[in-house]
Amino acid sequence: MAERMGGYLSKWGLHVIIGIGIIFPHVAGNYWIDVAVFWGIYVLLGLSLNIIVGEVGLFNMGHSAFFAIGAYTTAILSERFGVSLWLLLPLSGLAAGVAGYILAKPIIHLRGDYLLIVTIGLNEIIRITLLNNPWGLTGGPNGIIMLDQFRIFGYAIQRPIDFYYLVWAFVAITVFVLIRLQRSRIGRCWNYVREDEIAAQAMGIDTRWAKVVAFTLGAAIAGATGTVFAAKLVVISPESFTFMESVILFCIVILGGMGSIPGVILGSAGMMVLPELLRNFAQYRMLFFGLALVLMMIFRPQGLWPSRRWTTILREGEGE
Amino acid sequence: MALFIEQLVNGLTVGAVYSLVALGYTMVYGVMRMINFAHGDFFMIGSYLGFTLVSSALLGGAIPLWAALIVVVVLSMAGVAIIGVIVERAAYRPLRRSSRLTAVVSAIGVSIFLQNAVMLIWGPRYRAYPPWSVPSITWQVGGIYINFMQVLILAVSFGLMVALYLFVQRTTVGAAIRATAIDHDTARLMGIDVDQIIRLIFLIGPALGAAAGVLLGLYYRQIHFTVGWTYGLKAFTAAIMGGIGNIPGAMVGGLLLGILEMLGAGYISSAWKDVFVFLILILLLMFRPTGLLGERIAEKV
């Protein structure tokens, strides 16, 4: 298992962390359990974006659009047709993945900063569409209220502690799968494309295909996370999926270290947990992170916990 | 037909503002090959500075209102120009030699920082320019109505654009800017202080953005600390339309975008007008990233 954590942690370290994770909700109050639940949700989103931004180096700053597609798919199908949430988890992932595929296909060839702009545009288009309530589907600015819950043999997952175990179980599964993926053929392809696209192409890698796969997979995981988010939040409205949300996810990946799974966990702790610990300074949160991004780029562009196969994309000059 | 001309005038007004903001994007891109993601926030800070100046005692009636408004515009431009130079020195200069994406991330950091600084100073809610800050004069010209603010916006923005064009095309410093845009190293060999030119660009660009911010603030009256991104994105679309790096292109692109947006709002639906703009942006980047006026530039390998 230690080996499967990608060698980031020793065997003992891993056991201690899992132990703390299991005991934590029995010691902490509901408030802190909720904080941990949202942390977990952001870890899932950060991991999904990390595939796109971190592994392949595609600058996607519209990721909350895919998250939104997943959450809305869940809310609409659950409220109108009473589809079970366990079925909606893969369905929402599929919906967001298909959207990711269709949207990524024509724009994937764009250069870094142009791709960034286009994804911001897509994010805004999707948010405005949700706001404008097409065919009465999305409920406009008020959104949709979704009452169904995840059920295990008739037991509804409703209490914060139930959500805590559910979300972190998803995190564990996702981390496990992503570590395997990092070491697979496609994972190495992704890193190759990130480090040197032209060399990768010369080696016979279909770089376009590798990028589209990453985009689709990232979108799909974000979509599936949308289902968990919908179940937790009950009310799904466009204000949860603004462009600022995409910026936060982007910061999580960059601050943590591109392509680094522990980096994402650390980065989302910085974005979600740290402000709760420093509540007196809560309104300075984004001010601080804006500053942190600048300082990070100047002094430590590889991130807080850099990936082992660490990236040159933010390190070396491309000249002028 | 009346609706068409009315939307055309509205479009020209908004478009002139987009042009001013687009110039900042295009000049920075021209000289540094970098998209300054914080540029929309210079626009936003301009509108807040203008708000504070207008609300202060400046419009006491000692000088005519239109002259006072121009003083407000000039002071806001100066304030934001200083911020622009500081941002360049602190966040972009240390990264001049690193990769383009590093500078992009840094610019995003600057943008988040500026937005939240404004939120902490002026508060998170919408602020509104006081109603007496703009005279409610309306002229009727051949069946259509033009109000005072539309005339002021068109006059100030065209004045600034002509001044900039002459500055860049006719003066020695302007020639130095153009030379730097072509090649930093050669420009340096010709005795041009490239750092000085970049500082100048970060003085002019944000100042023009600030002028646009004050004018649009006076026009719509409502301002919010998050609008920088929306207007920034629109102005960037305008800059791309005209071919990024191309100064007259940004002017034409802004006007064209303003007119397209207002016609879309008038004839199709105003709830979807931002969607049209972003669709235009995406389609342009997909099919003609060098813009309608720009020439083809080979991608560096």
C-alpha cells in the first residue's frame, strides 16, 4: 500500500493518517466534520482538474462548468424521474465527460494562454445558460432543490459523519485509481506531452488524443463529484459554479504542485481548511491567495509539494 | 430602423469603452507577448477611484460639470497608472525570463489580489455613482436620442485614441515602443531602454483602462469589484478581433464588438448578450486567432 501511495509516504505514515481519518469524526464536532466534507469535495475536484492542468499542462480555468453539468444532471434527473443517486453518480460523470469531450475536441490545439481564455468563456456561457433557465429545466437563479439522498440498504446518508465517510471513501478510491493511472502508459504519455509536446509527437504519441482523453476524464470526475455535492448541498444554483470557483480549483492545483496528488490534498486544505482555522482573517482569504500565487511563481514555481516527475513547464524560460 | 440606429449608437458608446480597455491588452501583448490577466481589474479600480472622486467634494460647482468629470477621469487615470507600474515591477518583472505560463499564473494572482483589495476597501456590495454626477441632458438628432454621457464617452475615448495613435506613430518614444515590440534584443542594441519602455506600457495601458472604468461607471452608474473579469474578457475579445498586438486593430475591434453586442441585445435577447460575445471569442480563437486584421504569425517551435 505504501508503494501504491506513489512512494510519497512511508507505510507507517499512511497507517497513521488513515487511523486519524477514521477517528476524527468521533472526536470533532459537526462543524469541523462539515469542513472536512467540503475539503474532501474540493480534493476530488482538485484531483480531477489536476489531470488536465497538472498531468498534461492544459490550462483549463473553466472547470466548474463540468462540476455544474454533473450537479445539474443529478438534480434534474433525481427530481423529475426519481433516479437513484447511485445510478446518477456514473450518469453525471458520463454527462460531464461527454460535454468535456465535445467541448475539448475543437479547442484542444490552442496554445496555453489562449486555451485558458476559451475555457473561461465556456464557463461563463454555461453559467449564464443555467441562469437563463432554458426550457424551465434549471430553475434560473433560484436553482433546484433536490431532496433525495444516497441510500445504503435503505439507510439514508444525511448526517455530517455519514457524508464524511462517503466523501473520503470516494477520495481514497480516486487517489488509488489516479496513482495507477499516473504510472500507466497514458499517464507517462501525458507527462511527456506536458514536458515537450513536439518531442512527444516525434516519438509517435498522438498528442491530440492524449489531451482529449485527459480533458474528458477530468470533466467526468468533476461531474461525478457534482452528484456528491448536490446530495450534500440540497440546493443547486448557478452561484455555486461561478468563474471564481474555477479560479479556486486552479489555485489548488498550482499551489499544491502540478501533477502532484499530495499537492492537491495540501492545496485544497490551504483553500478550504486554513481559512476556517483563521476565521478572524476569513475575508482576507482570497487576498492572501492572490499574493501567494505571485510569490509562488517568483520563488517556488514547482508548488508546495511537487510531483516526483517534476515539471519544467513553469520552470524554464521559453525565451522571448 | 429607429431601433437599429439607437442600438448602433449604444453599441458605439460601449464599443469605445471596450476599445480603450482592449488597447491595454494589445499593447502589453505587443511588447511582452503576454496576456495581462489583471488588466480588467485596472479598469475596475478606475471605476472605483472615479466613484470616490465623484462622491467627494470635487463636483461642488466651482467649475462646470463636464470639466469636473474630465478632471475625475484624469485623476483616476493617474492613480491607476501608478498601480500599473507597481504591479509590473513587483509581479511581472521578476518573471520576464521565465516561461509564458508562469507570468500568466502570476497575473491571475495579481487579479485576485486587486479584486479582494478593492472589496476590502470599498465593501463587497454594489456601489452606485450618485445620480447628480451626470446631467440628464438629452439631444434629439434626426429622430434618435443621444444623451450627455454618450457624447462624453465618445469624445473622451476618441480623443485618447487619437492621442495614443499619434504618440505611437509620430514621436521618437513611439518609435522605440514599436521597435521593442518587434525585437527586444535588437531594440536594446539600438540604445533603447527596454525596461523603461515596458514601464511606460504599464503606465499607458492601465491609465486607458481606468478612463474606460470611470466612463462606464458614469454611464451605467452601478459598479462592483467583480466586473473586471467580464469587461476584461470582452475587451480581450475586441483585441483578438482586431489582431492582438495591433493598436488600430484594438480600436476597430472594440467598436465592432460593442455594435455586435448591442444589436444582439436589441434584436435577439439581452439575457444572452454576454453569451454572444463569448461565442464570438471562442470561434475567433478557434478559427482565426490572429484576428480579422492581423497577419499570420508562425508559431515558434
